Amino acid sequence: MRAVRLPALGAPALELVDVPMPEPGPGQARIAVTGAGLCGTDLHILHGDYSSRPPVTLGHEVAGRVDAVGEGVDPAWIGALVAPETAFGTCGLCRWCRTGRPMLCAERLSIGSGVDGGFAEAVIVPARLLHRLPDWLDDHAAALMEPLACCCNSLSDPAVIDAGDRVLVLGAGPVGLLAAQVARAAGASVVLGGTSADEERLAIARTMALDTLVVDTPGGVTTLEAWEAARDVDVVIECAGVGAAVATALRVVRPGGSHIQMGLLSGDVSIPFGLVVTKEIRVRAGFGSAPASWWRAVDLVAARAVDLVPLVSVVLPLRDWPVAFDRMASRTGLKSVLDPRMA
Ligand SMILES: [Zn+2]
Ligand SMILES: [Zn+2]
């Protein structure tokens, strides 16, 4: 089968190669991939600033249909539209594994970095990682279940948003649009903030009836200052992953409010962290997803409280992986999904 792989640490590019079709071992299932989303983490893996174990097939945002199961796995899985949790291998014994937070296990190997992922015609995962998706769900958009589960991990378990809260989401990428929908589903009134470079993305958010704000225009700056003075933004969710947005979040959130850090920051950033003390800001973060957040993500999609379809901007064959990476680097559109069934 064809797979897009990182051949070695420090390799200048990924490679589209032929590898043997993998067979599921005991307790495992094979997913025939219908969609695999490209994410900023994949860019970090390629550049060597997110740990990986090459040679390895990338892709941790995966959806597809189970087409084979190993010994001990219920054959009823075969044919089901599924998305897998990503923590393929964990110690199973440490306090984080035993309390349902496998992403924090020191021995974790995740699909798409530590073991082969979904930028391939098929991927093998332990069957305990599978989540059955509604059969009506678009099998490309289903690749967004993983980032949605990450949002649920940061926002829902435990809940950081109350009904009626005023929530500002900073960052108009796929995670921002998912976090905004999860916050809205929790009963908050939500504004999604992006920069003028995000206009195309903010326009998509408006088609989903989300209010938007362009934060780097004079009008946007004035609005943020007015909100800060009114002290009525209860929660700010930082999804941009840049220091300037973290700083804005800490300034705008009301005293006693919550700052939720979802963006992955590269390197050290300069932020007014003293405000956490003087405003008694509660700071919370989530890293990746947890099993509980997957059940919640599936429930939100099944209830049609979160719509994944508008976030898919382009669907590409595996050989066009460089196009997807270019779109990511230039912040063109929202999610690029690779469909290995395409020639
Ligand atoms: Zn990701
Ligand atoms: Zn562990």
C-alpha cells in the first residue's frame, strides 16, 4: 500500500512509498483510511521539533472503515465508520494511564509519530482505541474527530464553561472553529477572534453563525479594550499558539475568569503572567485528547451540536501531501484532508 512517511530524523521532506499492507495482530483492528487530516503537529514533526520515531507514517487525525480485525476483536467492527484515539502504546501502569490520561504517560507512542499513522491506505490500531461514528457522517470530515476530542479534553472534562458565559476564542484555525462550537454547545455566547490574515477563515465561521472579530484592526483593538474595561469576558480560549494572543487573552479575561491554553507554543514567549495573580485568573490547558473526551466528541457530532463539514477546505490524494503542507504553512483555508482512495 502507499504511505506518506518520514524516512529519518532531519529528513528534508516526507516520502510517498510502497509498504506491505499491515495485518492486525491480537486485539488490533485495521482501518481502511477514508480521510486523514493534516495538522500543525505534522509540520513540527517534519521540522524535528516534535518527537517522532522514523521511519514512520505520519497522520494522527484519522477516519475510515474497519476492514480487518485480529484475534479477540469483535468482528462486528468490520465495516463501521470509526476514528481512533491516538495513544497507541502506553505503559498502562502509571498514574496517568490508570486515571484516563494516556497522553501524559512518559512511555506513550502515538500514531503518526511514534508508530505508523493514517497518511496511508490503512492503519493498525488497538481495537480499544476505536470510536464508532454516525454512519451519516462525511468520511472526510470524520478526520476532524481527533482535534474535536482535543477541544473536549480542554473544555469539557471537567467543564470550564457555564451556560451564559461570554467566551472569546482567539485563533481562527480548525481548532479555533471547533473550540468555538464546543463552547456554544455548552451554552456560551461566543466570539471567534482572528487576524486580518484570517478573513477567509472568519468568513467560514460566520456561515456557521459564529460571531467574529478581527483583532488586529483599529476597530478590533477598540472592541477588545472595551471588553477589558467592561470586565465581562468570562473565558478566553487561546487556539492561536502565539505569545501575542496569550497576552491579549490574559488582558481581556475578567477578574476571576478562565484562560484556556489550547495553542501549542513553540519556544519561550513574553506574556504578562502577573495578571494571573492580580486578576485571579484560572489557567487551564489540555494536551491532546483523553478517552473521555472522545465519547463527548462523538456525542456532540451525533447530536449535530458540532458541524465538521465546513472545516474541510480541500481533499487531496496522498501524492499531493506537499500541497497540504504548503496550505498549512501559508494558512490557506482550514483543514486539508488526504484521501488515500484517490489516485
Ligand atoms: Zn493534530
Ligand atoms: Zn503510563
